[in-house]
Amino acid sequence: MNILVSACLLGNNCRYDGKSVPCRQVMDLAQKHRLFPVCPEQMGGLPTPRLPSEIVNGKVLRSDGVSVDGEYRRGAEAALKTALDNGITLAIMKSASPSCGNGRIHNGRFDGGMTDGDGITTALLREYGITVINETELNTIDELTV
Ligand code: SF4
């Protein structure tokens, strides 16, 4: 099965801090499935490293107050295109990210707090009927990939 995956979970150093968050369980899925890594923030044109960003009143702002909403939305469109071009119906996206997070994301106050909600890319993928889980929900992977 073709699966869209946040590139940082596969060891790509594309996070805002220039690091990755490799997840062995996600990487091992490559033995049975075809994984399509995407980093929506880089695909939207943002540099690495970059200042952290959060969703504030529906728009993505950097920690210095500058809007990067356009870049986030361009990156989401690019990730969606990768999914649609490859018949992808399942995505494993990094938790908490303002792009890739699903269910819980940072609260927009840059204080480490969290709130309910999806990142910009996850919200778009879901609009198009793509199932999105994060790296903490892999216990559901067998039933999602039958
Ligand atoms: Fe990882 Fe997504 Fe952030 Fe890129 S945008 S670093 S893939 S969480």
C-alpha cells in the first residue's frame, strides 16, 4: 500500500531545529509498504532550520510574529498532490506539528501548551478523505492497511 509519511519520522533532518524524530516502527513499514516522505514546511519554501511556528487564530505565525501562512498552505497543497498523484488513502504524520499534527497541536501561545486541532496539511488531507494517524497510533496500522 502507498502511505504518505512525515519525512522527519523517517530520519530526514527537516524539522524547524534542523533535527529529525526517527521512528523505528514507521521506518519498518517500508518492508511491506511504499512510503512517500513529505515535509510540507520545506515543500512550501521554508528554510531549515527555521523559527518555530504555531497556528494563531487560524493563521500560521512564526514565533517572531511574522506570517508564514502562505508557505504552510503551499506546502499542504504539495503534500496533497503527492497523495492524490499516488492513490494514497493513508498518511502517518508527525504529532503536534502545525503542519502535520492531528488531533492535538500547539496552542498558538508559544508556551509549550497544546490544544485540540489539526495541522494545516493534516486538515487538508482529511478534507480529501485521506485517513491521517500519527506515530503514536500505529497500533491501528494493521486494520488500516488490509
Ligand atoms: Fe516533520 Fe511535518 Fe514538520 Fe516537516 S512539516 S518537519 S514533516 S512535522
